Amino acid sequence: MKCKILILTMVFFMLCGCSPSINEVGPKKEVSCYSEKFFECDGKKEISIYCDFGNIEFFNWDKKTIKLEIKKKIIGVLKNENLNEDSDDRLNEKLDDFKIELIEEKDKLNFDIKYTGKNDSSVNKMVDLKIYLPEFIDVLNLHLDEGWVKFHDDLKGILNADTNIADIEINKLIGKVNIKGNMGNVSILEGRISKNSSIVKNIGSISIKSQFEEGGDYIINTGAGNIDIKASKDSKVSFESIGAVEKNDFEEYNYPTKVKVNTSIGKISIKEY
């Protein structure tokens, strides 16, 4: 009962003070609603985010709170059945079909952001999220059906990401990453990736510039897409590639650190920096 009360309370605060705005988007209209919320996070080490449709940006800050900046958007044209004209009110009503829940469990916080309305092919729905996280978060679990994800600051710890159709861009990763998904590109611009990390996509290109922890096993795999890897020139890493290898600057295959690289349709490029 206590957990249910907490969820309902958080949903109420999320939706309060959200004034819809209307913009013209070509022949369609966009209605949107902005709100923000702060959550105490002292002692919380693991954050889970579940989102149906969203563009998510992550930032770091030195506070013991999580800040969410939320912009709910509906883009489309809905006809009023009686007046046979566009109805802004009906689009506005669909904003309320976005539900945001918070579940708190000991050292964990779970955010669930979902669209509960009826699917309508004439309407696009999306949530733009800007999330500010404390630096002491150890584990970030991300479940996204459709959209994109961008980490603007250093990502430290463990990232577990499960997506359907989404691009993921990480500015700098220091830690372990486990990414799996259907469609979408993955890029890590800089980093030091911990052992036993994996990136597996059905369709999408993968681009990584990073150091690899010695003694670990890594899997980088896509069904259709290019794989571009840049590793430090003094890395003692063996790359085991399956697919069309365009270039491989690391020809030693006896190091204990193994990176298995596989693409069925695409090219593989492994370069030193």
C-alpha cells in the first residue's frame, strides 16, 4: 500500500503545473507540455528508466538529487467528428495519456514513462527528457522502445541498455557497457571500457574509440552495419573478426584480452590512435 501511495503521489506532482502550448508543424499541429521535477537520491546506487517513446539526454551534476526536465509532445491532426475540423482540444487531451511513475526500493529508483492512449497512425507521440544524475550512481538500466539517447558528460559505472529502435551516443564511457537492441547506431566517442562488455545490434553501425581493460572478453556484434574501432596503439588486445575486414592495425592474436567483432553485412575497421 505504501508503494502505491508513493507512485500516485509522484504522478500527481509530475503532471501539475504543466501548461500546454500549440505550434504549427507544416500541415500538422504540435501540442506540448513542459514540467520538471527533483527527486532526492542520497544513497541510491542504481537507476532504472523505462520509456516507450522518448529522446533522452543525460547530464552529470554534483548534487544528491535527480532532476527531470520533461516535455511531452503530440504531433498530428485529429478531426472533430461533429464539426469536421481540426480539434486542438483532442490533441491536448492526448498529453494526459503519458504516465510517469516512480517506484523507490532501498538503494534503487525506477522511473516508468509510458503512453497509455490508443495507437493512432496520424499522431506522433514523444517525450523529450533531460535527466541530471549525481556522479555516485553505479548502475544505470535503460529500456527504450523508440527514440534516441545521448550522454553529454562522462558516464561512469555500468550501463545496461535494451532498446528496440534507438541510436545511442556516449561522450565518454569509463566502466562496463551492455547494449542490445533491434535497430539503431551506437557510438562511444572516448572511453575506457571494462572487461566483459558487449554491444549487440540486429541492424545498426557501431563506432568506438576506447581503451580495453586487459584480461577481459568483449563482444561487438551487428547483423547489418559497419563496425569502426579505434584503440590505443599500445593496447595488448587481440581482435577476432568475422566479416569483411577493411583494416586491422592489431595483428597479434595471442593476447589474453579478446575482442570478438562480427558483422554479417558491412565492413570492419580496427585502427590505432
